[in-house]
Amino acid sequence: MCGIVGYAGARDALPVLSDGLKNLEYRGYDSAGVALCEGGAPTVYKTVGEVDDLRAVLPDASEATVGVGHTRWSTHGEPTDANAHPHTDCTGDVAVVHNGIIDNYDDLKAELEADGHAFASETDTEVVPHLVEAELADGASPADAFAAAVARIEGSFALAMVVDGTDAIYLARQDSPLCVGHGDGETFVGSDVTAFLEHAREVTYLENGDVAVVTADELVVEHDGERVERPVEQVEWEADAAEKGGYEHYMLKEIHEQPRALRQTLSGRIDALEGEVDLDVDLPREYLNSLEEVQFVACGTSYHAGLYAANLVEEHADVRATVHVASEYQFRGGRDPWRTLVVAVTQSGETAETLAALREADRTGARTLAVTNVVGSSVTRLADENLYIRAGPEIGVAATKTFVSQVTSLALLAVHVGRERDELTPTEASDLLEDARGLPGAVQRVLDADAQVRAVAEAYADSDAFFFIGRALGHSVALESALKLKEISYDHAEGFPAGELKHGPLALVTDDTPVVAVLTGGARAAETVNSVKEVESRGAPVVGLCTDGIGEKFVDDALAVPDLGAMSPLVANVYAQLFAYHVANLKGRAIDKPRNLAKSVTVE
């Protein structure tokens, strides 16, 4: 998730772009840049680092009245000056900024290079200005050239382009937000309204498939080659709320961003029809067939993602999988390092204990793989291979969208290893990948039930303690659900394997200790129902996260979970996130910055 800003009008575009980028800095802070049109080819300024680093290299003023800017969260290519946006073509006449991921950029880049185009970055974005350049060389107008380029790219994108000789900004949207602000004789562009809220309150939101041209006093939108009208809406938010997209807290915004985060995680990586996965990691078939163990090392939420993944790896790749709290990790037990893959799971890529565990694995000679959200982070430099979860920046301390993206990425890894080891047939892999592909829609159905979750939270918010239970894949979700609630509400919450209740925890169960049970596919729901009966016989109210009606008649409150097989517990986890959020909000907690906690733990 990156930030886009644009301006077309009569005043100096530079301060508008600079201030807009500062407003959007929460969306990305690896690098930033602007392209200014001053009567000739766009002048580009860009640098690695934050917006203040860019401001240090910008002139005090410009003669440009049209321009675009970008603040980047890296997905393809590390944070460098060359990889910063805007990106230009060979002539320098075209400058483009982009949010999202272009799935087919490898093929397009190869084709363009064969035609003589030279690339200056490692990004997927750079194919766009070169595609436009090729169309312009064939005599197309800038608008037609841009539309033709957009028609050739696949994936998720919000694009803004400026071209020599025009006073327009060219826009396109597919699965990444893009909006236009209307002023008096000037027009603004943003990936969200935060970019220009102090200048314009009348906004048009582009829709998927829209291609548009913006000038100082006009917005022309086409969809499938036909001109369309998009409504103008009045924005009532204040600037701080606009950063959160109208949500009260970043955490709630990020919970609702999960369908898009999942689409980005999956984008370009799966061929569900053939049962194939492309993760762009170098784990040779010979090596994967030699594996005796996969070791996951992680902390907190990432540890729970590792627990989920270990179940999938053992079941679908037929290789032993162990999960280690990173601060406790030691490579021992007579294992052969060459036959051990150590997978470090860390959202930030800077978690101190996980880095220490990775160094220990590296010291023994084990092969290492980092699963992280941050390109260029410390873990990516230590690990042999890197798998990026592509969730976009997460501001709230309590991890939400990064957890689902971690688990989904690791599920794809499990399928990949299973296929390479011939433990999964193409049909079995296809079924698993279809379930993964259904995640964005299933999560959206859960989000649409937010009012129901809030009502459940209101009923139990004043309880003494909360217990979460599940089996198999549901166990890791129970642990993660309890962690979310205790992190942000400060209430006592614990997660257990459901069968362990009668081995001690049942002594704590009363009529004022709600139990949340994971009763879905992949979580041995029928057996968990026995534990539900045990707690209900002690008077405890039960909230069931239920697939296909399993256990509904035994629970006090049932929340319906779409059936996605082994991915169903992950969908159920979204209910638990919403439940934790509403309980904490009802108590007036500092949800985005809970006491004593930090987003990234960088010291041991």
C-alpha cells in the first residue's frame, strides 16, 4: 500500500504535492518522489527514505502547474533511489506512479527489452511508461497510449501518469483506490482523500476498470471504452479521520483492508486450475525432497501463523514441522542442517529475537527463508530466500491484516513443498488453492456481519475473563484470538487446545467467563463440541464460530463462517479480531497504541 498525489491547476504544483505526500506518509515510507511538468518533459525528483528526505532535495519553488507524487511501500525491489517512483520511459517524456502489483510484468519487461527498451529499476511499475512510450512512437495520442498500456497489464493497480506536452494527469484503477478532488479551477488526485483534504471536499471515487483524464477544470472517465459519469461526493471527515479512511482507529481500518491485502498476497502466485504455486523463491526440488524438517521461528502473532503453517506442512508436504518461540530457539537434537529448512516469520523483518534465531540457524549451515512484510528489512539480508506477504503497511500495534497474509503465504508455501515432494496431487493442490482464492470474498462476508459481532461484544464486554478454544488449525486461531483481546482490551484472555480444558483450565470457567469456540472445517469441530458441552454445563456462555451449522445448537451466539476447508479457521479469526476491537472500544482503550507494547520489538 503506497500513496499517490496529483495536481493540475494554476498554482505551483510543488507545495501541493509535497504536502500531499506528507499527509500520505502513513501509507508508505521507504522512498518518495515527484514528477513536475514545467513546459517540457517531466522533471523527476526522488530519493530513498521518508518524505522529509525528499523535501531536502526539492527546489523551493517551481513553475510546474501539473505534477504527480508518490510515497512508496516496497513490493518489487528494495528501497533505493532507482526503485523510487515516479518511473520514466527511455525518452524521459513519460512519468508514472503506481500502487499495487503488476502480475505479468516479467513477460512485459522481457518483450520490451527485446524491442530495445532499457530499464533502470527492479520494479514492476517501470513497464508502464515503456508500454506508453511504444504506443506514442506508433502515433497514438497520450490518452490512447495510456489506455492501451493499461489494457495490457494484469494485477492490482492505481496509476497516475504525466506526459510531455500535455497539462493533464492520466489515471487508471483496478483493486487499488484512487480518487479525484474538485477545486475552483484546479483538480487534485489521491490514493485517498487525505492527500488533498485541505484543498477540496468534493470528491469523485474511481471504480475498478476506470481509465480517466484529469485537467485543471475537467475529469473525463471511461469504462470499457465508453464515457461514464461518476458521482461527486461531499467529504465531511477531518484530516486525522481521513488518514484512517473514515474509521475510528487504524486497527479497524486494517481489519477491513484484509480482503485487499489477501488479493495482493495471492496475486500472480497461484494457478488453481493446474494446482501450481509460483513464490519466486529458490528452493530446488532436490533440496525439498531431501527435507527432514521445517522449523518455524517467530514471536507473538507471527508465532501463531507458524503454528497454523506447521499443521499444513505436515499434512500436505509429509515433512516434520516444528514451531519455536524465537527467543527460545536453539538448533539442536542431532538434526542435519542440510536437511532442515528454517522459516523466520516476522511482519517487520526487524524483530530482534527472530533475527537472533536466524543467525543461529545460519551458523549451523541450515537453509533459511524469511516470510516478511518489509522489503529490504534486516531479515531479508540475513535469510537465503525471502517470501513477501504483501500486506501493505500496518499502523496499529495489534497485527490483523499481516496475520492473515502471513498464514496465506505460508499456506502457499505448504502447497509448493507438497507438490515438489509429490505428496500433493494436482487435484488436491487445486482444491487447496481454490480455498485460498476464496479468502478475500469469505473475509468480506465476515466484515459485513460487523453489527452482529458488535452486539455479541456488547453482551460480554464486562466479563471477568475470556477463553478461546479450538483443535488442529483452530488451536492457533484460539491463541491468536486471545492475544488480540488481551493486547487491546487489557482483559484476561487465554487460548487452549479444546481438549486441555478438562486438564486444569475448566476450574476457571464460570457463568461470567465467555468461551469462544472455533467450530469450522480444519478444526475438528465435532470433537470441539464436546468441550463446548463441558463449559456450558458449568454455566459459561459460548460464542461459536461455526461452519455449516456445526455446533450451532450448542452455543449461545453463533457467527457463521464460510466453508473454505483448511482456510476456514483463518476466516473465523476475523470474527475474533472484530470481537476484540469492539470489546476494547467499549472500554475506551487506546486501541492503536495499547499500553506497554510496540509495533516492532527491535531489542531482545
